[in-house]
Amino acid sequence: MQPNFFTRYSSLFGHLGFAVLAALAIIYYKERTIILDAAFQSFTIITRGDFAIQVHRFGAAMTQVFPLVAVKLRLPLKDILILYSLSFVLVHWAMFTICDSWLKIKPLAFGILLFNIFLVNQDFYWVQNEIIQATSLNMVFWACLIKVGSWHNIKWWHSLIGLALLATLAFFHPLIIFPFTFMAGYFFLELNKEEKTIRRNLILPAVLAFFSFIGLKIFLFQTEYDNQTTGRLNMNNLHSLFSNLTASNSFGIFMDHLLSDFYLLPVSMIILTAFYIHRKSYLKLFLLYLSVLLYITIIMASYLDANFWFHVESQYLPISIFVIVPLVWEVIPAVSTTGNGISVTVASLLLAIIIRLADINHTSGFYTKRVDFIGDSLRKIRNLKGDKFMLEESAVEKKYLLQFWGFAYETLYLSSLTSPDSAKTIFLVPNMEDYQSPLNSANSFYGMFSHFRCDELKEYLFSFRDTAETYKLITPGQWNELE
């Protein structure tokens, strides 16, 4: 094999890149774990002492096992949260290592690193969306398929591993259909002539098995949450989007972020367009543009208002696979075989990785202010009698909270980091009329979507001074007077 970037540098770049991401995950562990879903899910793991698998997305166990083991070992809350934050990097790092060192499919291994930084900004801090883990696992599956190479090489345990991966992918997240289908189409077109019959005989059964698991999920394991998610895409939304495309919120916000956060996407599209035209690979060029434009349309139509960009960004992340895979599989090997070519490639990739890591670090500013805001809210109640309080969400500024529903868990975590005995919680509710139970229930902890007796909480992590007390009501007027 002629030396190129992947034979010389990709392993080093990959491990260094993930090492930096791991360091950032430790530094910003509060920002990444004391936030909405991550706080709720880890609280569920801690309190129940079990996995918090939601809507059959059992692949999430890959990251949840870290805080679960930490709870079983009775580690302090800080260590549990650091491990939980770190798990979302370590899982991808492990998948990179499997592809790079074991399977030796170095281009797809490097693609896993690129996926974790290519378009990622807000979602380094809103960590738990399953589509992110699923997309990296999708790369592992295709690396396994390429490693096997021929139908005649398959052993019984290859089939078991392949089916397990496909089942996990199918249940992981509805959007995984798009990166999976793209990679199936891409490798179907990419094969050398002498390999077509052999490897296509692997690709077609894999696609059939994957969509069989999708069908199984739809007909036997469908959930209301998934119905709501997939129901966002409908003819009314498509009509609303295209009836006045340039004036729609989803189009305008996407274009803003395309220039400020997703800038590597148009740059990569230009490179790939020139590359494929030069090579007259028009079918691949068509697949590329069809995938990118169709996927963007689906996300725009599904999120017309584009509210809560931290969530919407995660839905856009799989787009990067459409450009990363051809870049690592064709473009980088093609341009990095000569002395000058490999120097330019190394310099360009190093610069791109440094810029993306710097952007991810820069994005932390908002999330640090968010943690500070939660701390300021706790300081407001430091002199009030009691540990558990209830307040209407209209009294609290929404700018840094993003959403109100996680505040009970977030305040409990941040207050308990100092000491378990310093535990306090503020339960934000839409209105007092519909939430009278906390005011009348002793020995209770309330958060959105959960209710526990105080004696069910892990006392060595969260210890309320008077478990028998009920929640104390703070009116908006009283809240504004607190300093």
C-alpha cells in the first residue's frame, strides 16, 4: 500500500483529538451533566440503581453504564457526574479504537473523530441525544462489514455481531435510517469492479436485516414519543416550508448557523463536487447532493420554528456523515500520497481540528453562565427555612435555563456537590393550581416526570435536613425580592 495520511498520521490525530475532547468533558462536567435530560436521566440511574433506557433506545446503555457502576461503588456525586460527562467521549473513543486498531479500517475510524467535531457546537454540552452515539456505531458496523469483505469469510459469530449491531442501530434513533442508507448506497457505488458481486452480496442482506428491525420496531415497539417525533414531518409542514422558504424561521436559522457553526459543510461540498466532477463520478455526486438536500429539508420541515437550537443542532449532525465518508474514503487518500500532498493534508486537517475544538471550547461560555445562573438561584434561597421550594416558572428568567422542566434536578445536583447535607431543590411549575401535591406531601421529592420519597434517595448523595417537611411556596413577588 502506498503511504498516505491514514498509514502515518490518522491514529495519532484520532487519539489526540479524543484526548482533548475528554479533557474538555472533565473541565465542563457541570455544564454537560447539570442540564435537562442529562440531569434527569442520571438522577433516574442514581435513584433507581438501574439503567434509564427510554423508548426502547437500549444502545444508550453504553454511556449509562458509567454512572451506574459509579453508583454501585458509592462514589461521590462529583465523581459520578464527571464519569457521566466523560462517558459520552469514551464511548466514541472506544469505537474509534475498534475501527482503527482492531478492524484496521482507518478511514472510517478517523471519520468517527471528524463526526464528533465537524458540526458539533451546542451538542457538546447537550450530550445525551442518542443519534450522536448511533451515528458513530453506524460507522463501526460498516467497518465490520468491510473487514469481513466476502460472504465466504463470514463465520457464525460475525452474523451474531452484525445482527446485534443492526438491531441496536434500528432501535437507537429514528434518524439513523439516513446515515445508514447513505453509507449502504455509497459503498454499493464505491466498490471496485472485481469486488462488486462479493461485497454487494454483503450489503444487500445488511440493508434487508436493518429495515426488518425497523419494521419490527414500528409494528411491535412503537412509542408515543417516536410517533410525535416522526409525526413532525408531514405535508402541512412541507407546504408551510416551501410556500415561503426564504422567510421561514427554520431556513433563516439554519443559514445563520451554516455560516457561523456549520462552515465545514459548504467547504466540504465544494471539495467533493470538484473531486467527483474531475473523476466523472456523477452517481456519487448525485447521491451526495440528494442526501444532503433531502435531509436538510426533512429537518427544516420537522422543526419549522427551530426553537431550542441545542436540540435542533443534534438533528442536523448526521449531515456531516454524507461528506465525511467520501472525504476519508476517497479524497484524503487520493491527495495524501505524495510528499507535498501529505504535508498539505496533515496541515489542513490539523488546522480544521484545532479550529473545531476551539469553537467547541468557546461555546462553553453560555453553558457556564447557565450553571452560574442556577447557582445564583440557590443563593437566593440560602437564608430561607427549608430545603424544598416550589415556584412558578414565569418568575424565572428563561434565557439561560433553555427549558424549565429540569430545574428541580439541576438545583439538587449543584447544591449537593458541596456536601450531601447542603441539598436543596427548586421545583419550577407552569402554574400553582395544577401542582398542589408538593405543598401537601411530606417526605417527597418532586421533579418533572418523577416523584420519589426522600428516603428513596441515596442519602450519601442527597440528604435533606428535614425529610418530613413539605415544599415551601415562593411567590413571584417574594422571588423578585430575594437577593
